[in-house]
Amino acid sequence: MSTPTPASLRAAFGLEGQVAVVTGASSGLGRACALALGAAGCTVVVNHLEAMAADGEAVAAEIEAAGGKAMPFVADVSDEAEVEAMFKETVRRFGTVHVLVNNAGIQRGAKFQDMTLAAWRAVLDVNLTGQFLCARSAVREFLRRGPEPDVSPSLGRIVCMSSVHQTIPWAFEVNYAASKGGVMLLMQSMAQELATARIRVNAVAPGAIRTPINHDAWATPEALTELLKLMPYGRIGEPPDIAHAVLFLASDLSDYMTGTTVFVDGGMSLYPSFRGAG
Ligand code: BGC
């Protein structure tokens, strides 16, 4: 899975010249989404934490080296002022925003009885409050800018990065699972409320994808063998698998979709332990 967006698909996605903000874009799924949107012709705001500056700048440079346009931007998505500053600067530089990929997310697992309030809060702050803050800024901008019929039939599109754990309970990761369950209803409720304004909100629910967040689950052959038991399709996901679904939901090819979660998980959510008839 090396080419996220073949040049021939550029015209089909119709995203050329649009402005996309991708949060947590310095690594993993966010990086893949930023590269794919850049390849599809979007101007991409590559959001990252200060601590990830070198990686965030490298992603922006990679988009530009491929002929695209990108701006790295430091902001902690759980910080209201930093999120607002990021959207303000995006609009100042590029005129508006058309697409938000609400991707930034973290895991801080622990045995339930040992889970600290700090770990609970950190995960909820980034994974859920961060998505609320970025979506709110994006929606405010969509409404301020108003319709652009030559660009899209919608006022704007938001793609929320959820997880199979929006429905699959997850032992030792209760803060993460709770945050993704929250993302599901945040996404659906926003979609319901904002559809009349022609703002579309959808989610992608990845299963196990080869990124730094779950490094220990795939880094050794033994761990990978265990992990593959959970995936009927027989392989681990790669970041472009997710980026392709995000691209579709960000584009007008999905114009009649809102409030939907697209599971991209190799069958992980299909109760894999029943595949031999239970
Ligand atoms: C988590 C990964 C995990 C996957 C499947 C994702 O949401 O971030 O760590 O491997 O779900 O369990």
C-alpha cells in the first residue's frame, strides 16, 4: 500500500483547491490522511504538537515536494485558544476551510483499578474534547463563509477518526473506549443538527492499523500472530487503508452520506471468534 492517491483519481475526488485541516497529522493515520488530501489537490494544514515539530514539518514538506500545498501548525487540540488560533490563521492564509479531519488521538491504558484521573482526563481531553473544539471552529467557519456552489454542494465536511472501540468494549483501555463511544454520538448528533445547514459529518472506525499508537501489538512476529486472530481478512491495516476512506468521506462522492461510520477493520468488528461457527 504505497501510493495513497494515484494522480488519476485527483479529478474524481474533486477536492482540488480546497482547504483541509488534519489534526494529529505528524504521524500515523493523520499523516496518511494529510498526504492523501495533499495528493488529491487540497491545501493541507498539518496540525501537530510542539513536541512533534520535526515530524509535522516533514509531512508538510512531503506534500509540497509532491507538488501540493501545506502548512504545518502547532496546536494542542484540547486547548481552546490554540484551536481557535489555528483556524484563524488558516482562514487568514487560505481564505476558508472546507474539510476537517478530526484525527488527533492518544491511548493511556491501565488496569481499571490503577487508572489515574490524569490518564482518564488526558484521553478524554484529546480524543473527545479535541474533536468538539476543532469541529466547532470548523462549523463556525463553514457558516461564516457560506455556500460556494462551484466548489461543493455541501457547506463543509467533517470526518471524525473513531475506532472499532466505539462499539467493541476494551479491557485495560476504558478511557480510550469511552472516548470513542463519545466520538460516535458526538458525530451523529452533530450530523443530525447540522444537516439542514448542509454540513456533513461522518466517521471512520479503524481496526488495528500499523501505526505508532499500537506498536507493541504488531512489532514482534508473536504479537502480530496474536493480533491477526482478530482480523478475518488476514492482514494488519496500513495507514493508506484509512486515508482512502477519509478521502471518500471528505469528497462529494459521498455527498448523500452524513452521520455514518465507515468501519475499515479487516472484519475485526464481525465477532471473529465466531468465524468457525462458534
Ligand atoms: C487502537 C489500536 C488498536 C485498534 C484495534 C484502535 O482504535 O488505537 O491501538 O490496535 O483500535 O484494537
